[in-house]
Amino acid sequence: MSVSADVFRLPLLPSVRDLLKLYNVKATKRLSQNFLLDPKITNKIVKIANIRNCHVCEVGPGPGPITRALLNRGCVSLTVIEKDPRFIPVLEQLVEAADGRMSVIMGDILSYNMGALFDQNLAVPWESEEIPQLRIVGNLPFNVATPLLIKWLECISNRSNAWSYGRIPMTLTFQKEVAERIVAQIGDHQRSRLSVICQYLCHVSHRFTIPGKAFVPAPDVDVGVVKFLPRVEPLIKLPFPLVEKVVRETFNTKNKIMFNCLRNLFPEPNRKQMVTEALNMADISPASRPIFLDVEEFGRICYAYKKLCDRDPKLFEYDYRSPRKEEGGNDL
């Protein structure tokens, strides 16, 4: 690297707002685009991400307001992944100004595999407890934030994609309500599927809230900045698809008692008996409610469900939403 990341700052450039006007680029509602143009806020996000002397991947940079802050705050290299070709001229100006530290990849992050994005010498063994000098940062469009997070959580669980390099931290934005669900603790009315599947795999913290009026155009909701650090050991040591299915079906009816929450995991004619058996094996009260269960208790339910699936391999494939010839009318 010809210029030290510790001392490099971008040269004076037109503002992001001016570049948007110059290239006549406006936010697209279909892509849930909202631009964060306040440098005080973008600098705060980047400070939380702790990217100094790190190699960074920014997801969905748009016109580059966070990109500028990343380059100015001392990342060694920056790769941005952008789906919308309208932003390429704006981003290319940053590439030229970044003195070889920045590259742009055109692609859809929902399908893009970051497993070859960084030098393999930067990988750190997962069990070492050391965090690699790699970071993922993104102001995520609302319409892809949750599906992308779930995809990445599965990658964290099997240490694939970017997490083949080790426990890479993420600093991401979500609608405030989604951010609150991610970090919600036992008894919180916001506790949900996201709470459990995020917390069993990662240490999570809701760092601050950005008012909606700070974005252009301003959304109807505020935005939360959440930081994720993958755990050395997951709190539930089972395959992600099984854990996600159990937690998802449980929280589909989270205000009901657990006996009713688990019913959708099992087919008739033995539904009641199997729910009872699962709860007995997990030592969970049938009258308890999902928001009052901790991750360890969900883990016991997942292990009980796995035992039942091991006994009947077809059970995991059961989906109560699929048409069922053997059932007619209400099943309970």
C-alpha cells in the first residue's frame, strides 16, 4: 500500500448531495433506497464499526456517504458491493480519490458469496477468540435487511461465506422496530424469532437510533444501528435450519402458550402426543409463553425436536402450510 491508512484522507470532493444532483440520481422506492447524507451520523456508524487498519466490505453503498467515512477513518482496503448501476459514476470518483484502497463490485448481496473477497492470509481460526481484521458495514435497504440477515446468520452457523475467514463483526442498519427485536431480552414484548436466532449465534448490541428525518427521502420510521459479533461457540449447537424452523414456528403464535405454539411442528394424527413429548423432554411447561423463554430453553426444545426427527426422518420435512389429504377441518 503506497499510502498509510492511518494518515490518508480523501481529497476535497463535491458533496454527495451535489453528486446526486449532477448525475440526476434519485432514491428508488422499489429498492427501498434512503440516503444518509449527514456526515456526523455516517462518522458515528463507522466509529462504532471500529474499522481502523481493517479490510472492509460495505454492502449497498449507494452514492457513498458511509464509504467516504470508511476511507477517511483508516481502513486498509474497502470493497463495496452495489446492485444499482446508477451509482457507479459516483463511486468511481471515490475509487480514483482513494489511491488504490477501494474497489467496486456490481452484484446483488443476497446472492453474492464473500468467501473469496479477502486475502486468505487474513483468516483467523474461529476457536482462537481473536477477531480478524475484517469488517462488514451496511446501511441496508428495508426490503432486504431481514432476509439478508437470516442468510448471513446461517453462514455464521456453518462458518461459510465471509465467515470462512473467522468471526467477522458486522455493523448494520435496520428499521428501529427490527433492531429492537434483534436485541430484545426475555419478557420484552419485542422478543421474537430474530431475538433468539441472532442471540444464539452472536453477541448483539443496538448502538444508537437514527431519526428518519436524517435520510433522503425521509422514511416513516427511525433506524437502528446494530453491531454483531459472532460467538466462539453458539448457544445452541444444532444445524441452523432446524433451530430456525423451531423458533420460527414457535413465534408464529408467540402470545399463545407453548403447547399451542409447537403444534405446527407436528402432523396429525399424533400432534397432541408429540407436542407433549417434546415439552416433557425439554422440561418446558406447556403453559409457558415464548417471550419468557431464554435461549438455553429454546435450545432444549430444539434438541427434543431433533430427537423426534431422528426417530422419524420425514418429520423435519413436514410443513403445516402444505395441503394435507389426511386432515380435514380443524386438527385440534
